[in-house]
Amino acid sequence: MAAKTSKIGPKTAGSPGKRKPKATSSGRANTKSSPKGAASPSNGKPKAKPSGKGSRESSSKRTAPVKPKTYAEDPGEPLSLEEITAATGLTAEDIAELPELARRALSPVRVLTPIDFLDVEWHESMARGVEKALDAREKEVAEPAPAETPPPDFYCRAITHRGSRTLTKAQYAALLRRRSAYDMFINGMTRETICRKGKAKPRSEKLGPKELRILIDVIEARKPVALRKTETGRSCPSRTTASHLFERARAKADLQLGRNKYRAFRLHRGPTAADTTYEFDPPNTLKFCVIIPPKA
């Protein structure tokens, strides 16, 4: 019986029973990775990491930054007053006040209680009362202004948008001829009033004696005035009577622009009816003339 021949070729020398690993494109043998935990082919030693010796040497050669000293560690030489003034622009008085200002700024804020607010209101009311008493006292001790001596040919006085002046009888007659040039004309000699808006037809009214006097009182006051404090208002039985008297006179002499709003006589409302005042405050564009008769 013939012996069976093997299909496998002759084994290569030096590697019995094993095939040579295939070479890769880089020329190195394609070996399988060793199992986890096995020693590396370099004599069983772990792979060494780069030492970084050069980086340590370069960092050791660098000098550490010098930390500046604080004012507490090294205050240095103190600045003179002239140097502080030149650097800050402050005066010597301002610099002397700096410690007190710093103390106030750093002091804790005090919360005011309702009692504190009542105390402040009480002091404010007391201050207002003292101020009013002093004003009244000054008016009492003030010397009366010397009365102007009218010229011998004095006939009446006129207050216009240009000022105040005395008139002779001839000047008064010449002023009457030019009364159509005024937007508001109050003739105290005849108690007639003329009121006009723009180029519209003027409106003429007749004032009563007390109506004329209370208008003149407000005009000559040159400031807001309470009606009961005027000469004519004091002769009225009550504040309401004086208010109604002035409102009737104002409606005849002035142009109404709205509810309680007139062109020349202005209303100033106060917290109470007793504090309400009136003022003759015509606009700059209003041409007016008020003729005031001489007092009897």
C-alpha cells in the first residue's frame, strides 16, 4: 500500500509550524497587539513619558514678578500740602474737611421713625410761625414812605404798559383821544372801561364806585394780594362780599379766557379760601391804560 503524501509543502526552517507575518506598506511586520495587562515588547517595561526637562529648565530661568508693596507695608514719604493741592485741585479748607466728610459717608444710615417725622413737621411749623411774626413786626416798625408831592397842575395819574406818570388836564384830554389804541382802558375819572381783543369791536362797560376802587387796589399792589387785605376789601362785610365785588369789576374791565381765567387779572388759589389771592399781571403784548383819579 502506497504511503500518503502530504499536500502541505515543506516547512520553513527556523519557524516550525508558523507562517511569517505579512509586511505592511511601511515595511514593518503587522504583529497582533498584546493582550491587556501583558508586558510590552520592550523587555516588559512600561513606555516612558516625555521627561519635559527642557520646559522645566526654561521655567526655572524665568524670574518671578515682584509684588508691589501696599501702603501699610511701605507708606513712603508723606506728600506736602502744596503737592496735594496741585494734584487734586482742592483748597486747604477742602482738605481739612475730608475726614469729617469721610466719617459722614461711612456712618450707618439712620432710619427715621414716625416720631422723627412728627418732630420735623413741628419744627417746620414753628419756623413758619416765627417767620410770619417777624414779617408782621417789620411791617409795623417800618417807616411809611414819604408821599409824593404832586405838581401844581396835577390832574390825575395814569398807569400804562410803559410805566406810571402824572397827567395834567391837557395831557389827560390828549390821552382820551388815543384810547382806541389800547386793548384795555380803565378811566377812573368817568368809571368807564373799554376792553378789546385784537381788531375786534371794543366792548364798553360802566363800573360802580366800589368796583373801581377794588380794581385800583389790586393794580397798585403790584403783587398777589388777598382782597380782604385791600383798603376796599376791609370795608366789605365779609370775604365773600369782597370776592363777589371784585369778580363783577373784573368781568367788566378784563377779557375772560376761560373759567376763572382772565387776560390781565390772575387768580392764585390757596389751600383755603382765605389764602386765595389776585394779581394784576398783564401779558407783555397787552397795551393797557388805567387812569387813577386823585384821592379826595
